Amino acid sequence: MAAFESLHVWKTPEIRERLDWYFQVSVNKLPAKYLLCRRVPIYDELDGLTEEELWRLHDKAASEFHRIRQGIREGSITFKELRPEKPNLLDVKAALVKKMLRHCNFCRWNCRVDRTTGGKHGTCQLESTTRVSSYFHHRGEELPIRGTKGSGTIFFTSCNMRCVFCQNADISHDKDNGVVFTSQMLAWAMWQLRMEGCHNINLVGGEPTIHLHTIVEAINMLRFFKETYAEAMDAKADIYYPYSLDTRNAYYEGEFNTPILWNSNMYMSGETMKILRELVDIWLPDFKFGNNKCAIWLSRTPWYFETVSQNHRQIYEWGEDIVIRHLVMPGHLECCTKPVLRWIAENMPGTPVNIMDQYHPDCYCNPSDPRFDKRYSDMARYPTEEEILESYRYARSLGINFEEITFEKSLRFHPLFLR
């Protein structure tokens, strides 16, 4: 923990102040949100309640959650004076996602199919089963996320978008990739990563939104484990690295503690946002397209801009910890990069942004790939030096908080290029 706390990025006020809750939870100086959810009582039996009745309980309990969290942050409430309740806010969230799965409205597609029957499929093509492609200590994320021991990243398969340039297409376009994970297995994998020293649990894909039911149930099960779920190890990508388990990595007032990180395309429903608000300690969203035309052409995703911008704005208005990612795509500086950056500057001032230069032709945009589609030939190149530098110059002119995060991760350029 000491090495993570001493990283230079935490000495930068515009980063530390924006990510303070996440930082404090990561070093076990504050409890993760899910621990607070367990301390918000529900005074009704949940069995037999309708979805509408559960939402009423949820919204009332969420208000109490935010009162408690504010008190924890200010020091007017201590964690020790709160006791675990049963049922609690987390139980309500778990009950709600089970009902949502029967008319799936996890994402903006709002397919309304019953994913428990194995009958009709929605856009993601998934039923109730969750698959994990791999989980491991990810050492390639942004510095506040990867820290010194890595981000505890769990890659879920399948996606609700179909980006033609997807660099994870092997898992996002293949719903049958990976290992079938139950909620118990997922909870154990989260526990294992945190006990090994990971600074957070990074839920990504593919796309985590379409696995909301399994994720929420797993978070509800998070605790110190005595048993081992050997079948989950089939998805452990760094199994041969000699990590040791240490309770000091995840110990807060005698309970298992870890920040939950939501690494998402943000193409989710308002109901999903409400479920996640009291569970996610830090958000790591993508903001890819600056308009719906490009989103449909390159990702087959309608209603993109209004959906994703609304969800980003919601997080900002909630006062949540967030780092936004934007990938600079070849030929899309004026239609996507600049509109996205301008929107962030106008609607989420001060938010840390990673302007990513990692685009490379992949999947349907890669001429050497059997899936290559000539319609996307203009995407079969890297962004030019001028495109990358112009995106940086434009962000700087808007006053966007991007340099600390972006230049540490930049593959091709240094801030001196902007002088």
C-alpha cells in the first residue's frame, strides 16, 4: 500500500482531488460502497414483492445510503457504529437485477427478452449464463488504476456494441468464449485478485453491463473466503506468477474491502445506472463517438451520443470518481474527437481524461484479417502524428484535465511536442 500511496500521480491535486474516494478505499482508509450498502436496512421481506415495489424500497434506501456515505466522508459517522443489516440495500439490488433479467433492460437496446428461458435472444445474444475470458493483474491501465501491483481485471465475454475496429473482438464478438462463471466463482476471483494486492476490481469486457445480474450477486457475496473455487482458475491468466494472499491488502474494520471499478462503453439503461450508483467506487468509461452517424457506421449502435453523454453527465452530477477514455480514430478528428472533447469541457469540467493514441487497425479494419471488410478501408491505418497532436492541442485549448493521465500512457508522443 505504501508504494501505491507514494506514486507521483497522487501529488497532482487535479487527480487526487477528483479520485479521492477511490484512493481512500484502495488503501483501506475508507469502506467500499458495497460495505455501506450492507448497513442500509430494509424493513420489508423481499420475497413476493413486485419489481415496482422493489424499486420503491431501493430508492428510499439509496437516499439513506448517501446520507451515511456523506457522514463517513465528513467524519460525523464512523463505520464501527454501523452494523450489518438483513435484508439490506445490496439484497434489494440483487433482487432487482434478477427481475430485470426476465425482460432484459440492462442496456439502451432495451430488448425486453427473458434471458432465463433460453428462447429469444437480444442484441448481446446472451442467456443468463456469464462467461469470463480471463482475469489477472492488469499492468497496462492508467497509473492511478494499475498502481504498483496492477488492476484486478476481469474480462467478460460478449458486448452490446459491435465496433468494427474492436481490439478485443475475440471475446466481445464471441459469446461462447471463456469459462462459465457462477456468481460464487466471480466473487471468489474478485477476492483472490484483491488479496494478491490488486488496487481495485476492474470489471470490463467485452462489456460488463450485459452481465449485471451475475456481477451484482457476486458483489453481494464478497467476503473473506476459506474455500477455493478451482474451476475459476481456468480463466486466471497469470496463474504461474507467484502472488501470495495477504489480508492486509483488503482489510477494513475486519471486513473484506475493495474498490469496484466499472470499465464500460456506457451504453446502459437508466435503471442500470441506478443499480450501479451505490456499488461503483470509480468509473472508467469510454466516450468513443461524437455523433450517431459514426456510431452506427462503425459500431452498429443507434442512439449512441444521447445515451452515453447522458450517462457521463449523470456520473458527474452525482460527484463520482471518474476517468474518461477517448480513443483517437483515423479520419475522425473533426466528427468524433473534437465534439467529444468539447462536450466534456462544457459538461464535465475538471474530469480527468485519457486521450488515447493506441488505435491500430484490427478486426474488420485490418487488411490481413480474414474478417476484413473493404467498406472500412479508411480505418485501415494508424492515426497520423498530426491527428494525435491536434487532439492534444485542442484539449489543452479547452482546459481539459488530460495531460497527467494521457502523457504517462502515450505510446507515441511526449508533451514537449505541444510546445
